[in-house]
Amino acid sequence: MHKGVINDAGIPFTGHTEFFEERSQAKKVVMMLATEELRVALATTHLPLRDIADAITPALLHEVIAILHHDLRTKFGIAEPRILVCGLNPHAGEGGHMGTEEIDTIIPVLNELRAQGMKLNGPLPADTLFQPKYLDNADAVLAMYHDQGLPVLKYQGFGPRCEHYAGPALYSHISGPRHRA
């Protein structure tokens, strides 16, 4: 679906994830794209970049990681999911020199969830996380925003892939929008 065409027709539409979240009356639905080699879930979906840092809250991360972990276990059959978590800022904040969201928000949440037994690695810089040395030991990647994680997955090609909405309902589709010139 092309969001712009739908909005131009006078129908407010942000994206599939938000649509299914609203229609299923779910508290939260998590978008994840998957290929044979890579699964990438998103902490936020279709937000302007200027809004993302404010949207990354402890409550959001707890909820998204819990849903992702649950679906990897129950819908993908992974007994102990290993999740790589991207930082928000360049170089995952460089110890607070390039943003403090990692220190203030992401690291405390990951530490709490690790204490509950979740296997989480991060926050890692998004520009280095997508390497075999990390991906070979992971079942999924959690990107903080849409264009942080999905370009890498889409670079693999638009061949067989599934868009999975983690949460109470299952929806998937294979292809993106197509238009005639």
C-alpha cells in the first residue's frame, strides 16, 4: 500500500502496523520484516526523525522487546531468542558524547530485561551491528526506527520476505507497493 495515495484520498493512514494495532484493538503491535537470513523489528514505525528520540521511552522499549521476544518464542519456535538492539544515536551515543538516550533509556531497560533472563546484546551502533560477527549469533535485530533497520534488510533484495506484525494477531505480506508510470 502506498500511504501517500491513501492519505491523498482523504483517508488518514500512517501504515500497516498502526492500522492493525487500531483494528485489532491491541495495545501494541510490533512490525518485523524477515528474510531467510535476517529478522528486523522496529521500536517505532512511521515517525518523522525529529519525533523518534522522544518516542523511545522505557515503557515503549519494555513493551516492544517483550512482544518481540514472545513472538520469536511462540511463532518462530526459538526457545531462547537472542536479540541485537541498535542504539539510537551515531556510534550508540559514544558514551553520552553523541546523545544520552542509550545511557538514560536503552541501557537501563536492557539491563532490567537481561535480569529477567532475556538474551539481549546492545545497544550497538547500527552502522556496525549488521555484520556476520553479530548477526551469526542473533535471532533478530531491534532497530529504533524505520530507516535504521529496514534499508539493510531491503538491500538483501526484495525477494522472498515476510512482513510480520508481532502481537496478538498475525499478518504478513510479501511485496511492497507497485505503481504504473
